[in-house]
Amino acid sequence: MIAKSREREMGNFEHDFLTDHSEEALLAEVRRVAEIVNKPTMTLADFERHARVSLSTVRRRFGDWRNILERAGIGNLYSGASVTHRMRSVKTRKMSNDELLGLIREAADKDGTPSISAIRFKSIFPIHRSTFVRRFGGWKNALRLAGLAKSTRKKRYSNEYCYKNIFDLWMHYGRRPYYGELNRPPSRVVGLTYRRRWDTWRKAFAAFLEWANSDEAKRLEWGWDKLAGFGRKSDDE
């Protein structure tokens, strides 16, 4: 039963991800998400929740979030002008150590996590990791001085635990989970963990589907047969 579900899901799986990564297609995707969100502003979290392509792909092509929105012709939806202005107008070399450590804590609070990676921090505040290397000897030490424990998710979570998280989210939503949903409850593993281990969320989900059909998964008695009753959310939802 799971095999048929897997075949059906794999077919929809390919459809749910944006395969055309041209500049025109990526900017069109940004505008599509803006229409779905339908708010005066659109945040990074909004994009990650609804987009069919990872935020990192778009950022590699166009740079920071403000520039992405401007290139898409919807720069008026940018909500972080005050933060960006502060980062651009005040050179980091003029910022005190306490101010830099405060930004780390602020970024972690925004993420709702007890710690934060240097990559994730830079997506919130455009300050390069090298600044923290010069000031504090490295990102790990900066986290310690900021009162934040270094994240050990990558080492702590086994592949099986990551798969179980996907399964539980599938059962929770009644459909396969989207990337943005990994970063909020009831997910126990953030999206960055999947991207680090499998390179992309798409590859991670494909690995999950492959593993879900294995004898090893069936022996765990998680109730894999239940997945067969869950289809993809309709396109107009």
C-alpha cells in the first residue's frame, strides 16, 4: 500500500518544486508567494512557508531579501528597512562587542531557538561571520559569550529521527510537509538540518520516501500504512 502511495507522492513531489531556476522564474515565484501571503509586508518566513524553491537558491541569485523583493518589483513589501539601514549606516567595526552579542541573541529570539547558526544569523542581519572571528575568536565562542549553547542538532539527530519527524508532520498536516513547516512546532528538526545532511529539502524528502518503503521502516511499526490515505493538498488551497 505504501508503494502505491509513494509512487503517487513522488509524482506530485516533482510538481511541487520549482524546476526552472532562471531569474525570470525565480522572481515570478517571489511574486506568486506575495499574492498568497496578501499582506502589506512579506517576510523571509512567509516566503519559506509557501515557496516552491528554497530561500538559499533565491539569495544566491539576487542577494539580500530587500534586493530580492525590489528585483521582483514588489520592494514596497520589504519590512526590515530599519534593520538594514542600521547595518549599512553603522560600520560593524564601530559596534561594541556587547552590541554584536546582543544581535546574536536577538536573531535567536526571532528564530525561536536556543541557539543559531552563523548562516542563519547572516540571513537575519547582514554581518559576515568573519566579524565574529576577529572579535571573539570564532562563532562558537561568540555564542558562548552571548549565553547561547552551540547547536548540536546535526550530530544529535540520526537519519531515522529526521525521517520520524517528517512522518509525524505528515500525520499532523494530513499531507506531506513543506520546508517552512520544519521551522515551527510540532517539528522537532529544523529545515537547516535536512539541508546540511542531504544538501536540499527536495533530496531529503526523496530519501524519506525511499526509506519509508524499506523493510527497516516497516519493522518500526510507525503506521506507514496510514500515509497511503493522505494525498497532497490541492493546488487551490
